[in-house]
Amino acid sequence: MSDANDTPKQSQEAAPDVDKGQQAAVSDKAKKPNFKPNKSQPLASKQKAAKPSRVLPFVALLLAVCALVGSGYVVMQSADQQQLLEQRLTGMDEQLQSAFNRADVLSQRLQQQAAAEAQASRDNMTRLDRFDEQLQSQGRRLREVSTTDPRDWKMAEVEYLARLANQRLHMGRDVPGAMAMLQAGDKILYQLNDAGLYSVRQSFRRDIASLQAMPRFDLEGSFQDLVAMSEQIGGLRLYADPRFKEISEPEVVDTVEKSWWATLKLRFSNAFDKLFSLVQVRSRDIEIKPLPSEADAILLRQRLLLLVEQAKSSLLLGQQQIFSHSIERLSWHIERNYLEHDAKTTAILAALAKLKGLDIAPELPDISRSQRAVADYIELEHGLKKDKAELPATVENKQDPAADVPSVPKGEAQ
């Protein structure tokens, strides 16, 4: 019985391949003659009955493991597919969001483009309206020109001269030019010989008188003086240093003719002068200035030329303060650094003194009265002509009242 009990335990621990070998061994033993007693026959029958019961659990376990592995694989595949699907959905959401963003940007651009086109169309319409108005005004002017006489041309010339005189006075400060233009306009008014132009000529004469009362100065002459001054600056002579004097050579004395006392006195005097020429006594109260070098002289000359150019520019622009400051600085530098008794220095200082009291920016009068008077006269005259042109048409309409009444047929009149 122990052998029979051990045999099932070994069969349960062995692999399926070992069971097949055992079955083959059992079949061989069955073929051999059995000399054992009948007690072993029940054991063999029990082993044959136990073999099917050991195989079924193993098969069931194997099937369960396979099912578990298969289900795990299916679960893993489904999880991977779900993750991949989620990634695809996320990518599609991002693409869709970017598409929406692009659509929004495109819609904004389209709206901006539409607004720009609408604004451009409005601008074009405004330009067209302006061009239409200009064409209409040009047409009116052409019609007016076609109906004008030489007297209108003369008045237009007078108005142009008055406007040009005002511009020349205030833009270029050209008093003689403005006066000449006003006088030319007054001459044209005199040649027209019209009593209605009395107030216009009066305005012209008042403006001419205000220009004549202005203080005048020679602008071109003052400018040429500054040009000549810049040419003379290079020839000015600087001050010599007063601290060093030229040492005169000692006189040669004939010792034969003079006495020994005179010779001794002369030698003592020469030695004393030589000693004092080597020794210099300086006072602490006096400021010691360095000697001017050649570079300092060139720098001073360039500074003077720069001041002259500044004075010329301010003279042409009518800047009184800058002009006066430039003239004062020129005088100060020349008096401080150059010889006073030199002829060129004296001439330049005299020219600067003349320019120093010059008023280059006098107050300008108002000469716009003549221009306003001419414009008012032309407007009044054109208004009268227009009224005269419209008057005959209105008179004809009043004289022919039947023109507005419709004609009645003869049958209805009867």
C-alpha cells in the first residue's frame, strides 16, 4: 500500500511527458506474466482509475492561464488603442483649435480689408467731389475770364503786386522792393483813371508812406564791410611780450682817449646791467600770462573768422541780438590781443564801432490795407456785374406772364 500511495504522489509532481512514459511502463508490466498474488490487482485498477483525474486539473489550469494571458493581452491592446485614440483626439482638438484661430485671424483680416476698402472708396468719392467742385470753379472762372475786359486784368495785376509786396516785406525784410511794388500798383491805378478807385489809391499811398518812414540801413554795404573785415584779420599783428626787452650791445669805448675813471665807470655800469638782465623781480599781485604760441595765434584767428561769419548770418536773417553779440566779441578779442596803434587794427575797430550801433531789425509796418482794398473792390465790381447779367432775364420773365400759362384747346374754349 505504501508503494501504491507513493506512486500517485510521484505522478502528480511529474510533467505530462513523464505520465506518458509511466503509461507505457504500466502497459509493459501488464504484458508480463503476473506471479504476484491477487492483492495487487486492485491496486492496478485504482491507478488506471486515477490517471484521468490527474490530467483534467492541469488542462483546466492551462486553459485558465491561457485565458488570463489572452485577456491581459486584449486588455493591454485595448488600453494602448484607447491611449492612441486619446492622443489622436487631442491632436485633432489642437488642429481644430488652430483652424478656428486661423479662421478668426482671416475673418479679422477680411474685416480690416473690407473697412480699408470702404474707407478708400469714401476717400475716392471725396476726391471726386473735390475734383468736381474744382472743375465747376474752373468753369466759372473760365466763363468769367471769357466775359472780362482789360480793366479786370489790370486790377488782377494790382492785387498781385500788393500781395507780393506784403510777402517781400515780411519774409525777406526787403523794404525797397516792397515799396517799388506798391508804387507800381499805384501807377496802374492812376492809369485806369477811375473815380471809384480813390479809396484803393488812398490805401496804397498810406502803405507807401509807412514804408518811407522806416529807418533804413545799407544791408549790402554792411555785409561787404564784414567780408572785407574777414580778409583783413589775417594781417593783424599780435602784442609783443613786454617782459622781455632787446638788450642793446654795449658801446665800444676808446680807452686811450678817456681816463681810467671813465673806463671803470663804464665797465661797472655794463656789469650792473648784465646782472639785472639775468635777475627778474615778479610781483605776486600781478597775474602772469603765458606767451602766445603759434597755435594760439591760429586758434585766435579762426575764432575771429567764426565770429565774422556769425555776424554775417545774423545780419541777413535780421537777428539783432546775435549780431550785436558777435560785434562785441570781435571788438573785445581785437582790443585784447592785437596792437592798438596798427593801421589795420584801427580800421577794423572803426568798422566794428560803426556796425555796433546798427539797427538791423526795425519794426515792420502793416501794408496789408492795400491788398484788402483791392480785393474788396474786385469782389464788389464782380457782384455788380453778376447782378446786371441776371437782371435782363428776370425782366423778360416778368414781361411775358403768358409763357407760364398752359395753352387751351379751341374746342374747350368754345
